[in-house]
Amino acid sequence: MSEPQRTNAAAEKDGWPHVALAEVVTQRRDAVKVSDGQEYRLLGVRWWGEGAFHRETVTRETSKATTFYKVEPGQFIYNRLFAGKGSFGTVIPDFEGAYVSNEFPLFDTDTERLGVDYLNLYFQQRSVWDYVEAVSTGTTKSRNRWKEGQFLAHRIPLPPLPAQERIVRIVEVIDAQVSALGAEADALDALLRGRKEELFAHYAATEAPLPIGEVLEEVKRPIIVAPETEYWQIGIRSHGRGLFTKEAVTGASLGSKKVFWVEPGDLLINIVFAWEGAVAIVPPEIEGYCGSHRFPAYRRLDGGDVEFFRLFFSTKSGTRLLASCSPGGAGRNRTLNRKRLMQSPVGMPSAQEQERAICELQALEAPVVAVRAEADRLRAVRTALLSGLLDHSIALTAAEREV
């Protein structure tokens, strides 16, 4: 499929001029034949704009390749196979002397017209990734490539070089703030995780163990699916990262799929990914939603708070228990044996101590959630700001004042 022109008439008239990349970059192919007794440090490029990384070091004996391509710091690089997943980046000084395969084209920029960091910013936009994914070609979807000719024909907004540098600096300020928030959240999370491990290890060592099935019971609210009715579903993230909601679907599109109502306060476990800590509690704002039969819901038999078990399952010992009750290989073959889980003993402190522990751990968890939410908000600001700076709908001076 040939690439259409992406020029927006209004942007051309009132914004930055658009040029084909062929006008401002040159592909470099510094080919090196693979030799005996030589090690080759190979680079890859991570998805979602995360940039280049050292993938592996190979020799002629450990690689089938006969030719590699030497990289130079300051070059732009992308992965032809995964360009639609944001596999773009730059070659940083640390990677001097490294190599790539022919799936990673390398480009020098015309430094009088285009800064490589500005080019890298342009290719950090999800809208661009989606476009690239749509026009990539191949015999199968998994082998689709965005080829060099398509890259070179692609048109980008091209401000004057000083404006490019200002755009890069503006975004760098936001990136630094996001990084600082990430570091703060990680430090707070380390305190939370340490305290959780300490508390639940203490309960395991000092409290009488009870089978989980004597404390939790599964609750089922089956739905008789009506073909014309719309149903809103939930999903469960791994690693204790909560629930997410999906778009409404009709009963007809559900087909024979079994679904069940979930209610605020339910403890849900994704039985396919329990071994990855896919456990969550339905929050108060999630009402009128349903879940797959793979998401059993649990309530306390003793009137206690299911939050105690959410916290337990987020500890190392809790995740190990879920994994030990999920026999099989990797991925979808590891389905939770619910009966085995319910028979598993857990140290249960008094109701008063459970309540105290929940309050303590929630107090430690709240700032982690808040800081991560602020980082997410800033990422959204970054996305909107970058788009506005590139199409010139946001003035540079205004953006510089705000950041």
C-alpha cells in the first residue's frame, strides 16, 4: 500500500511547513562482514517510544547473520517490523561501536535543518504509530514492515531549527517531572511493599491458619443474556493494578459467553492470570457491570473486609500461593484451581488487627496511587502539548511560560 500525503492544508498555511523525510535525512548502511573471533554488540529498539537498547552480544558462532551494520551516535533508528508499535529511537553515545541487523535502518539528519531529538519526539506520538501500523505491508500481520521508502516519503512538520530545539526543551521539562514523580512513587511503593511483607509474614508465623474457603465464599450472579441489550464489562489487570472497563457490547455479540454481574466490594480474581497477581476489588463507581466466568467474585463469610485478601494476594507469599494453585505451563495454560486455593491455609489475625492493618496499609498506599495518577496526568498533558506544538496550534512562548 502506497503512503498518502498526510499534509493538513490549514497546518501548511498557518503552521509549520511539512517536508518529506527524504529531504532532511540520509540512510546510512555501514556494512560489516561477520568475522571469526569478533564480538558484536547488537542493539534493539523498544516499543512505545522507549528507544534503543543493548539487546545482546553475539559472535559468528552464535549468530546466523553474515552482515551487521555499524551505528554512530546521533543517528535515528527504527525497527521495520514494529514501527507501528512505536519502535523508534536515537543512537546515544553509550552505543558507539554497536551494530544492528538490516531490520533496523539508520539515518543521519541534515543538522542544519533537522535535529535528531526533534525527529525522535515526532515519532513518539501514538497517532503516528497508528498511522504507520495501518500502512505497513507484509505477507502476514506479524511480518508487516514499514519500509525505508515509506519512511523517507513520510512528511513531518519542520519548524526552524531554533524552534525545534525549544520544542525539545519544553518536552524535556515535562519528561523530567514525570521521571521525578515515577521515582517518588517507586520509593513510596517500596515502603508499602516492605511493610506488607513484614505484616503478613508476622501473621503467617504467629496466627492460627485458616483455609481461605472458611473465610471467603464465591458469589455468582448469572446473567440471562438478551440479544438486544447492551452490557458493560470489566477486565482485571495483572500485578494488582486494579480493574478497567470495556466498551459496551450487545448480548448478541456475547454469543454463548457466560457473564455474571459484579458489585462494588467484590473481590475478583482473573483465574487465567492469577499467577501474575490479577486480583482486584470492585470500586464504588463500578456499578451495572459484568464480568467473564473467568473472573469469580468473592465475599467474606465472617463479615470482614475483603481488602485484607487483596493486600495479602499482592505480597510475595500471596502471589506464590496463587501461582502454586495455578498448575500448567505459561500464559493461558495456567488456570487457577479454585478448590485448591480455597483449601489453602492463611494466617488470620483478629478482626480488630485486620482492620488496623488495612488502615495502615491503605494510608501507605494512598500517596503511591496519588503520585502515579499525577504522573499519568502529566503524560496526558505531554501528549496534548506535543501535538499542539507540532501543528503550531500552541505557541512556543505560551508553552514555555506554562512549564
